Amino acid sequence: MQRRVALVLATAVAFATLAGTTHAASPVFDVNRDFYPYYPSLIKWDKSTLDFTPPSVCQGCHEKQYKEWTGSVHQLAFQDPVYQGELNKAVKAVGHEISRQCEGCHSPAGVVTGEIKGPGNAGLSEMALAGVSCDICHSVSGTTHWQTPSHEPENGSFILAPGAETKDGPRFVKRGPFTPSAECGGGFHDCVESPLHLQADLCASCHQVYHYDAHFPLEATYLEWKHGPYAQRGILCQDCHMVETQAFLKAADQFAKPQRGEYRHFFNGANYLLSYLAAGAARKAGNQEQAESSMKQYAMAVDRLKSAASVEIIPNYHKGELTELQVRVKNLRAGHNLPTSLTNVRQMWLEIVAKDEAGRTILNSGQAGPDGSLPANARLFNSDGIGEDFHFAVDPWVVTSFSRHDTIPPRGYKDVHYGVPPLKGVKKLNVEVKLRYRQADQKLAEALLKAVPKDIDLKKTYGLTAVPPLPVVDMAVQKVAVTPRQPGR
Ligand code: HEC
Ligand code: HEC
Ligand code: HEC
Ligand code: HEC
Ligand code: HEC
């Protein structure tokens, strides 16, 4: 017995030593801190004497791309008040180091230059505020996906090289999809043809988010895509998120790649709320044109959500009597799981109401209350995060596993079964099912917006005095009349 205790102790000491040298919570997923100087962000900076270039400079020659990108979720990634609220909480909870991890994806330039010292916008340069801007993506010269702890893309595992030293002195180098012409760069930058920009690997390192220390995959959009049918047939993130709605529908339905001229810089996904807030801010600032363009972004996100899924009601009978309603939810057009990314924050759920011909409610599930809260019986498709203690948690520095991870794979479906009580004397059952979506639980959104750093004035910038009920999008709706007795029996 005593020998066993000694052995356990020795093992514990060995592990502690290992953890001490690597600063990783796991001896399997070892981190090389010399290779990754910005850890817990895995960005690398291939430094030259040239600085990053803010988007207003690129705008001078690339007005079209600039207009599309402005108001996108990428442009807003750092200033996003929801992000700033969470960042503020993170730094208070675990100290400054974690903010390098967050900003590595939300404002990479601000991390490598060391300009961003904490939450808040005050005093920051245009480049730091610009989030995921032109000179981030077009300065990516490579990735270190194979050298990361998981040997997969994660936590910003790309290399930034905005400039290079040449025999003619330092030169800006921008990387893009084309074989450059002689005029490329207009004398301002050199051009390099980059196959990486035509691969999902460019997006991957920011769209795989791991816990900053425990290394748990909190968001896994890239791997969901990689292990699904779209990746196998060459339909990339860009083919759905860098095109207008029509081209996206073709890519999703027919696996048809968009033409080169069809690519746009909107990067719209599901986050209609952020576009909505941005439109409000633009209106308050008197920029009507930007307000309109943000509302266009809003409409595109809603369109994408409305085309992502379908719902179907299947009545099931036992001995001729209706006993259950089966609802099938199909992921028709999301290239990854539905929902994806922040699956423990986003809410996608089924609302079902069945009434008899007199309008009496027979079955009812998933209706939000007046305060925006969902009833306990609502069928959600999402995950629940938990901490080391198995207690429910939302904050990304606490969540180290999921108690439940229940999303729908690409081109897959899930069935939900609702039992029907005996229907004496009922001739017809009118059933309506909705698949509904919102960015977060009402209380959570309120808590995050309350936590924004002091220099962000929600009233002055966004016109918000209180958090209104979060808007809900109906992704799919189906109405049918069902007979309580099996037809033909
Ligand atoms: C590996 C890159 C990466 C890291 C690291 C990262 N994020 Fe994010 N974050 C993302 C992506 C991508 C999204 C968008 C996901 C989506 O829309 O579902 C996002 C979304 C968010 C959102 C939701 C914003 C909204 O408007 O709904 C918040 C809040 C957030 N991140 C906070 C943080 C904080 C705080 C940290 C650090 C503890 C962090 N993130 C670290 C990539 C990252
Ligand atoms: C999230 C990464 C990302 C950001 C941010 C980004 N781009 Fe791009 N850009 C791309 C990708 C990927 C392509 C290639 C699209 C394709 O397949 O043709 C591209 C293509 C281009 C092209 C070639 C022509 C075209 O439109 O396809 C130009 C020019 C360009 N981007 C400029 C910009 C400018 C200017 C900004 C900022 C206002 C910007 N980009 C922001 C990823 C990005
Ligand atoms: C002085 C004008 C000028 C400025 C400023 C400028 N560019 Fe360009 N850029 C050009 C021209 C001209 C081309 C070639 C024609 C085209 O694609 O529009 C080009 C092409 C590109 C391409 C396509 C390269 C390829 O081979 O696929 C990218 C990407 C790009 N620029 C990014 C940027 C970014 C990012 C900035 C800001 C950091 C920027 N440019 C600033 C003039 C400029
Ligand atoms: C440097 C990191 C980074 C890179 C590279 C990157 N993204 Fe993002 N992306 C983010 C962050 C951070 C957010 C979320 C910002 C927020 O919500 O505050 C985001 C948001 C998005 C969204 C919007 C999600 C929503 O909820 O609506 C889409 C779509 C998207 N990215 C697609 C792409 C595509 C396609 C590429 C590759 C061409 C790419 N991203 C490359 C960091 C990145
Ligand atoms: C076949 C089309 C398709 C492909 C390919 C695709 N997506 Fe999406 N994506 C969608 C649709 C539709 C939605 C909206 C429904 C949803 O939230 O999943 C979406 C939503 C998103 C969101 C927002 C999630 C949220 O709830 O806020 C992010 C982030 C995103 N995609 C990133 C990516 C990245 C990164 C890739 C590549 C690894 C990718 N997508 C590939 C169609 C696609």
C-alpha cells in the first residue's frame, strides 16, 4: 500500500515538472514557447523594418474590397461590444496573458506589435482597431498548422509577413489569388501569388478556438468542415462566405465553385445582431451610407440562416392512433455543423405548437417567455459547457469540456420526437414547427453588454440604454394538418 502511494506521488511530481517546463496543461499537447512567442496565441511574425498598413491606405486603390469589408464581422471583430465585454471579464478573471490569445484572432496586429494592452478602444491606432483587416489576411505568408500542439490549425497558427527586405530596400508584399501583372501593387506593394489564399487553411487557424491553457476545442468550425462532405468535394469557406447569396446557394446545393469574379469581401455568416448594432452606430454618427450597407450585411446573414436548414413533420401512428409527432431538422447548406463555432452560446431551438380544430392547445414546446427565457423543455441544438467541477459554465476560460454536444453535421439531420396525448373526439390537429435562432440567451447578452470597458459608451455609440429582447430569426417553418386516426385505416 505504502509503495503504491509513493509511486503515485512520484508520478505526480514527474507530471508537475513536465507541466512546469512547457506551460501546457497537457503533456500530450506540448507547447514550444520559443517557437510561439505570443503564446497562448500561436501567431508568428516574420518581422521586417516595415509596419502594418491600415485599411484606409488599401482603400485608396481597392475601393470595392474596402467597401465590402467595412461593416463585416471581421472589421468589427475587435470593436464588437459583445467581444469587449467578454474580454474585459477574461482579463479580470485570469490576468493579462489571456488577452493575447483573444486578440490573436480578434486583432492580430495589435498583439504582435504589443500595442493593445487590454480591453477598450481608447487611444488605439486605426490598424489595431481594424480587427481582421486587409493587411492581416494579405500578409499571411504561411501557417504552422503541423507544428501546433494538436498538429491541426488552432489559435491563430499563421505567419504574418507584411514586408520583406530586398536588394532595393524594404518592400511591402501582399499575397493574393492571382498571378501578378507587371502593374500589380501600383508601385506601393509587391504581389505574390499565394495558393494558401485559395484554401480553407487561410481561415482555419482563427476558426479553431482552443481553451487558452487546458487546450479544449471550444470552437471547431474548421474541423467540422474538414471532416464533412463539402471539404471532400472542394467547396471551401470562401465559396460560401465570400460570395453573394445566389453563388452560395449554388456552391451549397450543387457543389459548384463560384467563378473567380464572383468573390466578395462580406464574410457574412449568422451574426445579424452585430450588423444591426453597427447600423445603429453608423446612423447615430450620421453616416447614412454605412448604415445602409450594414443593414445589407444584416439581411445577408438572415438570408443565410433562412437557407441553412429545413424542418419536416412526420406523424407516427400506433395501432391506427396518432402517438407522436416526429420532427426532422436537416442541415441543408451549412458547410460545417449547424450551429457551429460558439455552440455553447448560440441558440438554435425548435418551437412546436399543435392545436385541435377548436383552437385548444394539445402540445406546446419551446416558446420563449416575455423576458426572453426559454422553457426547460425546449429542444436546443447546441452544446453545454462545463468547468473542471462539472458545473455549467459559459466563459471560455472556464469551459474545459462539454456536458452535451448536440449539433447537426453538414448534410445530416436530427429527429426529435414529441409524444401526443390521447385525442378523443379530435378530427384534425394543426401543427406548426419553427426552427428558431438567436445569438445568445437573453440574460447572457445582458451580462456581457454590462461588462463592456468604461471607454465604450453603449448609449452614445449605439443608442442602447437597455438591452432589448434579442431578435429571433425563424430559420425554417412548417405547418401541417394531421389526422389523429391513421389515414386508410
Ligand atoms: C482562434 C481564434 C480565436 C480566439 C483565440 C478567440 N476567439 Fe473569439 N471568436 C473567434 C471567432 C472565429 C468567432 C466567431 C464565431 C461565431 O460567430 O460563431 C469569435 C466570437 C467571439 C465572441 C462572440 C461575438 C459576437 O458578436 O457574438 C466573443 C464574445 C468572443 N469571441 C470572445 C473571445 C474572448 C474573450 C477570447 C479570449 C478568451 C476569444 N474570443 C478568443 C475566434 C477566436
Ligand atoms: C479574412 C481574410 C481577408 C481579409 C480580411 C481581406 N481579404 Fe482580400 N482576399 C481574401 C481572399 C481569400 C481572397 C481570394 C478570393 C478568391 O478566391 O478570389 C482575396 C482577394 C483579394 C483581392 C483580389 C481581387 C478579389 O477581390 O478577389 C484583393 C485586391 C483584395 N483581396 C484586397 C483586400 C482588401 C483591400 C481588404 C481590406 C479592405 C481585404 N482584401 C481583406 C481574404 C481576405
Ligand atoms: C497605390 C495603389 C495600391 C495600394 C495602396 C494597394 N494596392 Fe493592392 N494592388 C494594386 C494594384 C494596381 C493591383 C493589381 C490589380 C488589382 O488586383 O486590382 C493590386 C493587387 C492586390 C492584390 C492581388 C494580388 C494577387 O496577386 O492576387 C492584393 C491581395 C492586394 N493588392 C492587397 C492590398 C492590400 C492588403 C493593400 C493595403 C495594405 C493594398 N493592396 C494597397 C494597387 C494598390
Ligand atoms: C485573424 C483571424 C481570422 C482569420 C484569418 C479569418 N477569420 Fe473569420 N472571423 C474571425 C473572428 C475573430 C470573427 C468573429 C468576430 C466577432 O464576432 O466579433 C470571425 C467571423 C467570421 C464570420 C462571421 C461569423 C458570423 O457569426 O456571422 C465568417 C463568415 C468568417 N469569419 C469567415 C472567414 C473566412 C471565410 C475566412 C478565410 C477566408 C476567415 N474567416 C478568416 C477571425 C478570423
Ligand atoms: C456550403 C456552404 C458553407 C461552407 C463551405 C462553409 N460555411 Fe460557414 N456557414 C454557412 C451557413 C449557411 C451558415 C449559417 C448557418 C450557421 O450558423 O451554421 C454558416 C455560418 C458560419 C459561421 C457563423 C456561426 C454562428 O453561429 O455565428 C461561421 C463562423 C462560419 N460559418 C465559418 C466558416 C468557415 C471558417 C468555413 C470553412 C472552414 C465555413 N464556414 C464553410 C455555410 C457554409
